[in-house]
Amino acid sequence: MRPIPQALTAADILAAALADPCTAWVAAPGKRAWAQSLAGGAAGIALLHIERARTGRGDWNTAHAWLSQAASEDLTAASNASLYLGAPALAFVLRAAAGSTGRYRSALEKLNDATIAVTQRRLAQAHARIDRGERPAMKEFDLIRGLAGLGAYHLAHQPHHKITTDVLTYLVRLTDPLPKQGDLPAWWTDVSPNGEPTAGFPGGHGNFGLAHGIGSALSVMSLALLYGLDVPEMTDAVARICTWTDRWRQGDDTSPWWPGFISIEQATDGHIDLALRPRPSWCYGVSGTARAQQLAGLALGEPARVQAAENAILAALRDPIQLDLLPEIGLCHGTAGLLHTAWRMADQTTNPAIIAELPRVTDRLIAVLDRFDHEPELLDGTAGAALALHTAGTATAPVSRWDAFLALA
């Protein structure tokens, strides 16, 4: 793919504005409480400066300043620790900075040990839940808070470690049918999409998303298969998820889409209203779902699935109505997520049609960035937008593998 010059210029400007933690994050009125948060804290912003330093576009002193800010609090390795918060989050960021060097070796050993311990505790709880025949909570398996996210960390940075195999084995087991579940998949959860029981979802829901749903497990296992990891029945587990997502795929061959989630009523009726088509975002929309489907198609050797996924992202990129549904800039809900997911998909298969759309969505993101003030954070703010623009501007896959936290690569 060719570099997009205006993307790199915009990324440089955003990174310069985020150079000083004291002004860009500490003093920001909307900053979140946890410096160690990958989504909203200094840890996430550090990723931007690490990627730029590793590609020669930024300064290591700036990256170190943000890393120091990220580690300025006592790190949590308790039950709330996840890829996005605490010891695992900082381990992910430090590994991105260290690369193949010996930099941060002592700190990384401690953080990695803590992350393995967190993962082992979560795995024990998850297997005990399955043994009881109960449905999972979203936070057990999802990317943001759960074992898919921890699996993404281990897969990206230590794919041949036993803990990586253990997480993948759990993700396989997550898809095994539970007793008395009927036609509902084993990952059906009893809560609403916000993670809590609500009157609007009395029978719970089935979640497709990459952030909080089965899309995260599909992406992580598909990536593992593409890495050549041999985990018993993992191919069957990927195929099992795909069978379910195929059942609920909507649209036609040129513009397929998947719902973000379905209720028990929809699962019973077997019908999805067209009004339920989600925005083309990474978290719940066609961006993340299409990438997971593309990876699954590549892992299973199914060209038709790959084509459907690429048609889905193309339909979103070419539809002004769909694009207008993403007024935000961020990786999670906004245009940066669409841009970077499309870039990853195009880079995977060199699809010329997707490549042709990248400059236009880049210009759209830059225009939105110019109109308003934005929070500095990674997941929903300018740091994430800058990373997406940096990748498009350099036309080079992230050397720090920063987008592993999105389960995109």
C-alpha cells in the first residue's frame, strides 16, 4: 500500500500536542482516574509515542515520560485487572516499547508474572463456571475485561508460552454447548449489553462484538490458527462461532452485516429488524465484526467468508449514510477505528478496492479532528486517532503491535 501523506502530517500534529503529560493528560479536565488504564489513561497515550519512537518519527524521551506517568500509581493485579487496566495493561505497553531489545527487562518480568497470575485465577474461575453448567458473564471472556483480552496479550507477546495455550484451550471450551441451553450458544449471557441485568433484556443476549462479545474470541483464536498454534479442537471452535454468526448475517452478498447483539426474543423469532443494523464502528459494528470474519475465513481456508467480510467493510466505507453514523474520532466508536480496521484488512489481502477507499476515510477523520476539541485518550480520543493516521501515513504495519489490544492483529 502507498503512504497517505496527509495522514502522517495530521499524526505529527496530534503527537506534538500530546508530547507533555503534564499539559496533555494531567491537566485535561476530562481525564480518567487511572493512569494505568489503556483506554483512558497515560498508559494508552504512551503507545502512540512508543510507536512513533520505534519508527523514527518520535522521541524516546517523550515515550519514557508517558511511561513514567502510567506507572506513577500502585498497579492493580486484583480481580479488576485486565488487558485494559493494571499490571496487564502496563505489561502490554512495556512490551511494545521493548520489542526485541532488553529494555525494561526487570520490570517486564515482574509485570508478566503478575499478568500470568491474573490469567490463571481468571481461568480457574471460568472453568469452574463451565463445570457448573452456568452461562458466562461478559466480563469473563470479553476483550476489554476478560480472558479474550488477556489471551490477546499472551498471543502477541509470548505465543508459545503454556499460559497462551491455556487461554486458547479455555476459549475453545467457551464454545462447547452447555446443558439445557437449547439453540442458544454457550456464550449467551444473562445480562444486557451494558453488562448488567435489565428489564429490557429479561433473557439476556448474544453479543457479536469485538469489544464485549464472541467476536473477540473468534479473532483471537483465528489469529492463533494463522500463527500455526496447535490447540486441540480450536478449528472446530472457530467454525462453531462462524456457524452462529452466519445464521444471523443480514443484507446481501455486496453489503452483508451482522447485528451487534440479539435478544432472546430475536433468537426465538429468528428475525432481525433492518433498523438494528449497527454503526460501522470497531466495538459493535461492521468494522470489528468484518475483521473477525476475515481472519476466520483466512484461518479456515474459506475464501467466500473472506470475500463477504471485505464486501462488508467496503459497503460501509462507500456509504455516506453509514459514515455519518460515526461522528466521533476514536478507535472504539469512531472513524479512527473504521480507518485502521480497513487498513488492516486491506494489508492482509491487498484488496485494491479497500485500498482505494483509505484516502477518503482518512480525509474524513482529519476533517472531524479539525472541528472540535477532543480528549487525549487512546480508545476514544486523539491518541488513538493519531495512531490510526500514523499507520495510514507510513503504510507500515505497527512495529510495536499496538493494535493487538483491539484484537485486529
